[in-house]
Amino acid sequence: MERVLFVCVLCVLICSVNCQDGLSIVFIMHEEDNPTYNETEVTCGSYENLTIMCRINNIPNIYGFSFMNFDRVNKTGFVEHLATMQSINNSIRGYRIPELFDPMANMTVAGEYSQKNPSLGIKVLVASLTCNDMLNYSCSLDYDEKTGDTTHEAKNSTVFKYLTVSDNVNEPTTVGLTTADAPVDNNTSTVHSASEAVAGAVALLLLLDLLLLP
């Protein structure tokens, strides 16, 4: 019985790391009207514009959303709340429109309001980003999922993705994903966070399995 429970818990943990989430973050570099997608490393000091967009990847039964937030964390752990959008209260920030938390130089808000297919992000001048930094962008969506003809359930979906700001364009690109980020080719992307989390989960559960042995 303990072995069966062990296998079930292991499957749930692996799925929680690897199964596709409902959101994706895409990086779009604008170079002379020729946009390139999912640039996970940018060159420090570039005067090109970079759009970082969060959108729904796979939420088939969404009834509507309440809050959508877009943040970033630098390598020192400092959290910046960048943009928000919500459909609950017309007296607070971001009501049915993408809005920055605070006005910032060289940054504008991006996205589009839709109850079932919202998008939110920023457009930023690359030169305004800190050199030799690794920025972890995150996006969260609070929404209702339709569970029946007249019923729905509150849900949350969150996604993270790294952007490396390098002063050497030849340095290897660093990518960290927790969900599929279309149109990234999964055969060539390096997924760090998922594999590390699975390895940790497997090690922990193997230890628990040994403890359960008679």
C-alpha cells in the first residue's frame, strides 16, 4: 500500500512541474521592423525595443478572469510590480485596461483586455535594463473555470521566464521555464527549473520510500 501511495505522489509531483500550464511569456525583440520571438538573452546597451508579453496558452474552460499581474525579480531578489489588469472594481488601477503600477521611463504597458483571453506585458528599451543581470519575469492570472452549465470554480495560473542581460553577445543563453512558452522549440530549449525540481522531488520521495521499508 505504501509503495502504491509513493508512486501516486511521485506522479503528481512530476506532473505539477512538467504539465503545461495555462499561461506563457514571450519575448519579442523589435529590430528595424523585423521582430524576432523568444529572445532570452539581450545585449546590454542596445537601443532596440523589447516587448515581454504574457498571454493565455491553454485554459480551455475559462469563464472569466478577475486579476492579471506582471512582475519581475532581479538577481538580488528585488521584486518590481510592473503591470496589472482587473475586471472587478472600476475605482482601482487597471480596470479593464492594461496599466503600469508606476510610470517608468523607457517603459510602456502592453496587452489587451478580454474576459476570456486577456494579455498583459511591457515594452521596454533594452538600454534601460541593468547590465550583467538575470531578470525573472512572472505573470499570474486569477480566473474562474467553468465546471458545469451554471457553476464555476476559482483558479490561479502562474508562469515564470528568465531574461539574461549580457554585455557579451556570444555568452550562452540562459533559459528558465516552468511552462511551455510557444513558439519556443522544446527540442532546443534548456529547461533548468523543471528538471531541478523533479530531481529534488524524486530524491525526497526515494528517501521516504526507504523509511517505509519494513
